[in-house]
Amino acid sequence: MILVTGGTGLVGAHLLLHLIDNGEKVSAIYRRIASMEKTKSLFATYKKESLFEQIEWIPADITEVPSLEIAFQNIDIVYHCAALISFDPKDEDVLRKTNIEGTANIVNFCIAYEIKKLCFVSSIATLGDLLPHEKFITEETEWNPEKYHNDYAISKYGAEMEIWRGQQEGLHVIIVNPGVILGPGFREQGSGLLFTKVKNGLKFYTLGSTGFVAVTDVVRITYQLMQSEIKNERFTLIAENSVFREILNSMADSLGVKRPKTHAKPFFMELLWRLDWFVSNVFQQKRKLSKATARASYSVNNYSNEKIKDRLKTDFINIHHYIKEISKL
């Protein structure tokens, strides 16, 4: 039996569908019944509603140890996809509790229940910092603690340290580091918000770049890694490095709306996040644009996917073609 955490999120929901499609018996944890509806809706998007009924849902929270006791009964394999994604500095404590302490709990249970293999879905945010002579960030690029990293990146990095601790204690592990994950559904959170903003008439674009990947590639490759003899390694999962403007243009074209026309230059983004900070503090509102998000929008980061392509002899879906596909769903 396979246990999936985060089964009510973009990656976890697609992973559940992929596992069941491949004849696996799966269980998934959830915190709120309403959140399960997102996964059910995704299955319906792919016209596979009947497969949703094959999931054994268990009420549990990765930060609450007693609830995990039941979830780990009769489990052989674990995919840990659950995480909090936030770039609001006010969420620092909850980020650490969910992403670091929650992962520590999962690792401890995996060791206690002698789980055969654990996969952790991390992020390219935890990969290292380029030196001046380097062109691509790889799995071997070293994390520089003296450089600025946002709270989300730090929390995911701390979570990876818990995974490696488990490995040192005898647990077989795999870490995957996806880029910005694009996929259907979940338009009110994560990368799905990009589609929503473009559809609603986003006016601005930036010229920063990062790695992007289709969610279907993430779950397919992750499953292949877990089925293989490969263990105790990490793999960067990106289809290609793209400029944000190009991604936004593809979304606009696929949705049949106008492309963003105004270049939001770094100076403008720096001014905007400071204004957002002021407004959020005065009116006690949640941040809409943090310093981390603003700076990421104009930063240029290029990632290498050569390791995974070489090890599994696999390739990735063209991200711009994929945007066209999912815009129709």
C-alpha cells in the first residue's frame, strides 16, 4: 500500500491519479473534507471520476503525531507531497512547523514502520547558489547560507535535511526538485494563480526567468524513480528555463486574451513590494506581493535537467505546448 501526503494539492492529486492508473493501491491523508473536493474535481477533469473512489482517505495532519499513527498502518511506500507554500514573512513560523517539523514526523514514522522507500517532493528553491563562472544550477550546486533565501526556501531546505537524516538512519529516500509546476485545476493557488491573473487581464510582465515543468512529468518521473533501484539521490525536474514574459504570453494566447503589455522593471517591483508591505501593515491585510516574490520576478536562474534525462533516458513535455493543452481543460 502507498501513502500520499498532500493529496489535495496539484502534485498530490495528479500523483494519486497516476498511481491508480498504474494499478497501485493508495491511501491519502486529508485535513478538511472540503479539500478533497479539489482532488475529486481534478479526476473529473480527466473524466476518471470512478478512480477517485479507489482512494482510501484518512483524516490526519503531518504536524500532529497521533493522527499519523493510523495513516501509516500497512504502508510500504510513502510519497511526501504535503507542504505549505507562502512567501509572506508573517508565515515564517507556520512554514517551519509544516515543512520542517511535518517532514520530520513523516521521516520518523517511515523509520519506525520500516517503510521501503520515501519520496520527498521538494523544490528548486532549495538548490544552491551559482558562482560567477557557473551557468546552470545543478543538484551539486552548493547552498550558500550567507546569501538571501526566503522563508519558504529555508523551510524546504530544512525539510530536505530531515530527509537526509532519515537516509543516514537507514531509510531509502528519493528527493525531486521540480521547477514551477504547471497543471490544470487549482487556479486559486500556486502557479494556477498565473492563469487566473492572465485571464482576468494582467497588464504587467517581467523579464526574470526560472525552470518550468508540467505536473504530469513530475508525477510520471517521480513514480519511475520510486519503481527503480535508484535511491538516496536527488533530481532536478524542469522541462525548460523560460522568461516569465514568454510564459505569460503563452497563457494569454491559449486563453484568448490580450498579452501583458507593460514591462514591470526591477525598480518598479522593488517599489511595489514596499508599498504592499506598508498597506498590509496599516490595514492588517495579507501580503499580495512579498520581497521574495518581487525579486524572483526579475531574477535570472537557469537549471540543468541533464541528470534525470541521463539516468532515466527520459524527456519532458514542451511547456508552451502543455500550456495550450491545459488551457482547454
